[in-house]
Amino acid sequence: MNNNDFLTSPNIRWYQLLRYQIPLTMLILLGLLASIIVFTLTSVNARKHDYAILNLASQLRIISTSLLTQSKQYQENAPRDYPTYYRDLKMYAKTLNDQVMAYDKIIQGLKERKLGVELTGLDSELTCNWDKQSISQLDLTAEEWFNFKTGLEIAMGNNKHEPKLEHAATFILNNAKSLKNSTDLLATAFRQMMQIKLDTLILTIKILLSISVIISAGLIAQFYFRVQKPLQSSLKGLDQISNGILEYRIKPTTNNELSILAKAINEMASSLNAIFRLTSQVNDADTVDDTLQTVFKEFNTISPINWTGIFSVNATRSKIKLDRLFSDFESHLQEGQEFDFNGSFMSEMIDRGKIKIINDLSSIKEQLPDSAIVKLHKLDKLNSVLLLPLTTSFKDDSVIVFASHHLNAYDKEKSGLIRFIGNQLTHSFEKNVVMENLVISAVEGLAKLAESRDPETGDHLLRMSIYSSIIAQQLKTNSPYADQIDNRYVRDILRFSPMHDIGKVGIEDSILLKPGKLTNEERTSMQMHPVIGGDVLRRCESQMNLVGHSIFKIGIEIADAHHEKFDGSGYPNQLSGTDIPLAARIVALADVFDALTSKRPYKEAWPVEKALDLLEQESGKHFDPVIIQAFNDASTEIMATYEKHKHV
């Protein structure tokens, strides 16, 4: 999985990824820290302003107190002559004038909300913001000062050079207390305002610190649950897998890169487990069908499969045939179907020995409309295929096809894993296919030997085997016996039905080749050929069992019971109804139909209509009515086979 896969995952959004969350978290923490620093610096600077304002308020209090003190002293020591008066003009009058100017300048600055640097001593002019209480008290104090200043000017008279100092002192003593009280109230209002600001500052800092602590604790918790804990879980999973516990699965608890890591580890474990199980089960499989079903089951843990099949190339490399198929639905393709091989992409793929993946079959339906793969798309609605070449040491070229209903079902990055699986399958198919073909070919040779001793038949085995497989296929599609029949069963019917009379190899020529009617003793001897045939195939089966295989089960049933009748009047064991193996009931009908419609030395071939009438008459007697119905339902295909291979 590449880096971009994180962003394209349908279950993960970019903001859930650690690569974004961690830098974003760092930015948030840095932003919060910067906010605290800026707020603290701003608050400290504001406190400097507050201290300057409080200092001015204190100066007003000092001035108002000083006015009272100096005026009282002056009144107590008021001059009684002009020399003393002129002396006080330079002292008391000057001090009084300075104090009035200072008070007035401060109160005007406060009133205008702008305090110059000459008042505060700061580097720049200070613009003030007051609360309602401070503004209200400031207005009262300013009004009090305006009245006090006006009265003082009146008391001092119009002569600026020789003011009435004694009158001024008396006025101050009578009115300055009110001014002092108002000034005290203003200072108190300012202090309260500054205290509120200080409390707000402290509360804000506490809140910011609390938020920082909460966020930090949350981040620590998130780190534990979203990073540390999932990472520990992944490490534990890797440890379990490394110790061979491939069934162990990590449970993803997050939705970030670590969840993808956990899923990747789970997929790895699942793939390894599937490979080991596949290798073990494939090596233990007795037949190609068992191998194919095992592959279907185990490969589903790696990639989705709805259909899998094996195509083999014929000797002339002109056709490719569907030898085996297994699916989780009823496929429209049938085993034995052939398709053109030359010029197809299967040909190129086998020659190169490379895996081929097509994740949208609609893209090739115009290019190769009649190919097997496009048929899968058109008939079975499959959209993705994975083709894996299997070339055995016997140079038997085959292709195993995995198909899914989903688009884009197969990941090309898993080609190495798929190639490994292909190597395992090649060995298994080689082992099972070669063994089955060799053994069955040998027994088929014996069956043909028996046929060659009976001059009555001309391609009888070919016709009746095809008839039998057509009937079986029809029963598989729609009948009460459908659950007993699968592709393997149909295939076994096709290849073992020719062995139905293999027991005739044990019948003496004098009986088998007798042109006339058989005596009762001869007929009894002839009726032993099912027993002989069953015994022959049982010996073959026992030999196969010794090497872990089972091949001839259906063949034994056919050889044993193909002369039994549904009503129990047949031979050799007088079985009846469903006690007769289904395969034997199918072959019995196909055998009789071909015997009736074929020319023999002692008779002409019956017309098909006459043969069909007899079959209907024997429904429920000689033949199973369900199989008669299947025969009728498949009559079109049966008659096509009859016309192609008839012997009349």
C-alpha cells in the first residue's frame, strides 16, 4: 500500500490521519502557549497603565490633603504686616498655585481619557478605558473640582499679583474636605476597577492554564489510545504471527495509519495462513475437484471469488476446454465446453507464463466476444478475472481462472503471492490429473476390450455416455435429485458410464457371442456380468485407496446396478426404487434408449418415436419416472447427439 492509499481509503478521512493530527496538535499547543504569553505580556503592560492611573489618583489625594494642611498652617500664622505677606506670596501662594495647576491637569487628563507622558512618565500617551462606576465617580470628582477651583479663584480676588491669601486659606479649609472625600472616592473606584481587572486576569490565566492542562491530558490520552495502545497491539500481533499463530487477528481500535497497519498485518497473517492451509490441503487432496474446492475456499481469504475453473489446451493447441469448474452460484458454463485457443489472450499468457488480471471484463467484450472469459461476463455477470497459467512437467498447459462479480476485485500487488499459490496448484494438479487420467485410461481400455468382444455395438459406449451425462445435467438443473448432483457427478457419469458392461470380459465367448437364444443357464451366467464388473472396479478402487485416492465409486455403482429395475424385477440383486444408485438408474435409461435406436445383428434400429413410447410405458417399472422426465426435458440435446452419432 502506497502513501496515497491512506487518503483514498473510504473509511479514513485526512483529518483522522496521524500525519496531520500530530502537526495540528503541535500547532494548537503552540498557539495556546503563544496566546498565554501574549495575554500575560498584554496584561502586565496593562497593569503598568493601571499603576500609572492609581499613581495619579494618589497624587490627587495628596494634593487635596496638602491643600488642607498648608491652608490650616497659613491661617494659624497669617501675616500681620506687608513684609510677611510678600514673603508668603513667594511660598504659600506659589505652592498653592502649583498644586491647583497639578490637580487641574490630572483631572482634565482623566476626564478626557488621555494621559500624556508628562503625567504618567510612560513612553507613550495612555488612552484609558473605565468601567461605569469609575466614570460616574470621575464625573462627580471633576464637577467637585470645577466648583472648588471656581470658588478658590473668587476668594483670591482679581489681583493676580496680590491675591487674598487669607481668604483663599479660609475657603480651602471650608471646602477642601469635600474635595478630599470626592478624591478618595475616585481613588477607591479606580482601585476597585483595577482589582476587578486583576481578578479577571488571574481568572483568565487560570482558565487558560486549566484548558492547557485539559488539552494536554486529552492529548496524552489520545496518544495512548490512538498511538501507543494500537502500536502495542500491532507488536503483539507480529509477535504471535512470528511464533506461528497465524489465526491471531489484531482488532483495530482507531481509524488512522495504525488501523491500516493492523489491517495489513491481519491480511498478511490471513494470507500466510491461507497459503499454509492451501499447501497442506492441496497436497492432501485426492482429486482435482477436491483441489479446486480447496482453492476456492482458501483463496477467498486473500481475494474475492465467485467462480473458479480450469481450462486445458488440447494437443493441437487449437482449442481450450473447460475441464473443471466450481462456483457459489449456478453457472451458465458447463464442463467440457470448448473455445478457440489460437489468438486469444490465454494463448499469449500461457506462452509467457505470466499472471493476467482483468478488473473490468466489459473492456474486452468487443475485442474477444466469443472467448470463454467474455462468456463469463455476459452469462454469469462476472466482472473481474485473474488468470493463472499452470504448466506441468508433462507439458500439459492449463489455466486456472478466478472470477468475481465485483469490479477491481484483484490486486496486482499480490501477484507474487498468487504466483506462489500457482506453483502449489501446479504440483497438485499434476499429481491428481495425471494419476486420474492414467488409471481411468487403463480401465477405459478394459471397457473397450469388453466392447470389442461384443460385435453388436457400434459407438454404443460413446452415445450412451453422452446421453447419460445429458440426463445427469438436466437432473442437476431441476429435479428432486439436484442436491445429489454437482459438476463432478456429471463428469463421473460421462467417463464411467462406458464401463457399465466391463464385466463382460469375464463372460465366456460361447455365451457372449452366441447368435441364438440363450438357455436359462447361459442367461444366468450372462446376468453375472454386473457382479464381475463391480468386482473389477472395486479392485481398482482398493488399489487407489492404498495411495490415498478414491476414483471409481460412481463406476462401481453403475457396473453393479445398471440392470436393476425401478420395480425390483431387475438383476443381479433385485433392488428397487431409490435403493438403486442414482447413477445406475441414469445409465440404465441411456443404455436402453441407445440399444433400441441402434442397429444390431438380430434387429433393425427402432424409430425414435417407438423407442420413446416404450420408455414412457416403462416409467415406474423399469425406469425411474423422475429420470424419464429429465430425459424428456433434455430431448432436444439428446436428439442432436443421436443425429450426430446414430448407428442405424
